[in-house]
Amino acid sequence: MKKKIEKEKFSLELDFDEKQNKFNKLTFKSKSLNELEKKILEQICILSPQLKLQEIYEHLIIRIENNFRDFNKISYSGVYFAENKFKEFIFFRKFVRELVREVSSDKFKKKINFQYIKPNHEWVSFSIEEKEKKIIEAFRKFEKNVLKKETKLEVLKIENNTDIYINLPELLSSDEKSSLCLKFEIFLKDNLDKSLLLYFQWKGDMNKLRRLKV
């Protein structure tokens, strides 16, 4: 499906695979977008083809706001939602969800929910050490098949069976770390357990959340 959407401040062209239920490509042209709106829409176009529809529907705008933060300068504690502060995020959260509902099949729409995904029994039964080992093993496969280069991963802690806190000491750029976290979380969900959530923390600052819960 190819479609063009006209809004007051921009136009969006999309290519959507109805069989796979995924976006192949999105591009936009600005009419009167401000700088923040342009940045948000650029990220929507970049990230949407990488994510499953339900991830887009539920978490895309949170991920984008997370990418915009400078974690080297500011410490964030707890979970903070950008849409509580910036009207641009409110608009695009609504826009993205309307877009997903518009292009998706009726079968998929019935699957969309906001329920907490519980870990499967096998994952819960593993000890912390076993979980860490499996995460490291998954990361080695991720390096080989997705990342295409070696890098160091530290599993700092695992909480509530699903919340995995990591450090990537060899990556200096916050953009690199954010991008890798996103890709590796998707890989973990596909290869270990759908409930897993990945967080990034500086090793020396265990009390400060350095990546939004998504």
C-alpha cells in the first residue's frame, strides 16, 4: 500500500506492506513545521520501518523523546513522559496511533493492547546468573548477525525478571548507545522473551535511569 497523507503542517508519503504488517518506507515534506516537529517526524520515518506495529503504536514517541535527551549532561530519575510537557509530542503520539490504526488490518487491531506482557515460565525459572549468561550469549549473536562488529556489554542487574540494566563502556556516543539499545531490545524480544525491557545506565550511577522504560 502506498499512501500520501496531507496535514496542515506537513505531508507524509508511506509504503506499507499489508502482508507483513510493516512499514517499508516513510518520507515527509514540511509545510510549516517547527524545528522540534521536524526532528520528531524525521525519527518517525527512520524508526518505523525497524519496528513492529505494536511497538510503534505503544512506544515510538517515548523512544524518540529518549533519543533526544543528552544523557551525558542530565540525569533522569524514574519514568518521564515528554508528552506531559511538549505539545509536539502530544500531537505526534496521536498522529502515529491514528496512522497505525488506519493502515493495519482488523486482525491486528484486535491484538493492540496495553496489558503488561508477562515473562514465560521458562525465563522466570532461570537464576539471575543463568539469565545473565543467556543475555550475553544473545548479545554475541546480535554482534555477529546485526551489529557486524564486536563491542563490550556489561549486564549490571536484572530486576522483576524482565528489566535488564546494561552498560556499553566502549561506545562513547549517546546516539550510538541509544540506537544499539533499541536494536538489541528488539533482538532480545524476538530471541529470548517478549517481555524483556532494556535500560542503559552508567556503571557509576546505579540510581539514575539513563534510558526510558519502553
